[in-house]
Amino acid sequence: MKLNAVRAMLIVSLVIILFYILGLFLPIIKNTKESNIKNLRIIEFSI
């Protein structure tokens, strides 16, 4: 498969977009999981 400049630019731009999406959503997912764990701990200690 011949890799010309246009195809290389498309591949690189898709990779950059994927990293951008991961950078947006990974912190949100981590924060929601940690907050659920903290809420469960508070409920357990209050009982």
C-alpha cells in the first residue's frame, strides 16, 4: 500500500482527534468513579 501525503495527513489527524477525545472523557470517567466510591464510603461510615 502506497502511503502518500494526503493519506498520511488523514491518518495523523484521526489519531490526534482520538487522543483529544480520550483526553476529554478519561478525566470525567475517573472523577465519576472516584466520587461514587467516596459517596459509598460516607454512607457506610454514617451507618
